[in-house]
Amino acid sequence: MFDAQKILQQVLGGQQNAGSLQKSRGMISSDHVTGAAVGGLAGLLLGSKSARKFAGPVVQLGGIAAVGTLAYQAWQAWQASKNGQTPASSPALANDAEGTTFLPQNAAQRNDMSLMVLSAMIAASKADGHIDAAEQEKIFARIGEDNLSSEEKAYLMDQFRKPLNIADLTAFATSPELAAEIYTASVVAIQPDTASEVTYLNNLASALQLDPGLRSNIDSVVKTA
């Protein structure tokens, strides 16, 4: 199995094979990566007109660490509200998610989660119909130019060729936490400004059986990241 974390870190910044969120903080130069969708694989995977852009701590954490941390923060805020507590208004991104379901320390589990997140992000990028046959050809040509292994290239091409199918993503959601992370990755990938994108996220949230309060927290955490 190829290193899915490497691809995801190229999309959302961060350091490859960083041992923890704490180690990855502050190690990205603003001259190197200034946000998501700035170019390279980021521009490839998040090339739709509505791709989100991030900077600061999100990019410094990067990759699966960024997505896992955002999902974890939303989850914690939701849990607090269910218990009648008032969650922190704007918590700073930190390494609290490390070692949880949202960001496992086991290398194999972390790589599997990176594959899940990549699949969710690519699926979301298809939601506005931007990736037509002509765009696919451009994407495949770009994949051929990138410094990727043959297995990594084959995986990405397969993901872009696959018809958009929410059921493929819900199969990953074997727990409420993973469902939350899939939705978080999808919201990270796009800034929904078309009816088709809004409908896609609504359908995804429904298929994942997300609690409305949890979904609202995820939307809010990603928006303010």
C-alpha cells in the first residue's frame, strides 16, 4: 500500500511522516505553502472554482492532522453542548486529537484514514460537475507529470474516473466519529456556492446519519479555520 499521507500532505500542507501534530506545527514555511489549493496536487485535487483556501495553523498541521483536528474539535463542541456545557468559542488548533479515533497513532490506521479522507475530498470536488471528460484528461496529464509512484498515480486516476457515489463513502463510516471525519473532509474540500454542491453535502450528511448539531459544528469549525 502506498503512503496516502504523502498525497494528502501535499494537498493540505504539513510535513510528511510527522510523528505528531505538535511536531508538525510551525515547520511549514509560508513561502512554501500558503494554503490549500495553491498549486501542484492541491490545485489538481481541489481545482474547482469553489475550493477552499486555508492558511496559518491549518496548513502548519497539514494533511490528515488538519482534517482530524477539525473533526475532533467539532465533535468535542457537540459533546459539550449535549452535556449542557458551553464549548470554547474559537479554540486554537492543537494536538488534542492525537491518539484518538480522529487521528490514530498506528501507522496503518493513519494511512487508511488518509485514503478515506482523500476519497471524500475528491468526491466533493466532483459535486459541481466541474470534472467533465475534458477536465479529466487535463487531470490525468498532470498526474503523469507529478512526482508520484505508479501506484499513487493509478489510485488518483481511479478516484477521478469513478462516478460520484455517496455509498462508497458511507461504507467507510463504521463509527459516528469516522462519519464526522468524512463529512469534515468534504467540507474542507469545497466551499459550497452552487446548488449542486449544497445538495451534495446535504445528501452526504443524511447518508452518514450526522446529527444536525454535529453537522452545524463541523460547518462552523471549518468555516472559521
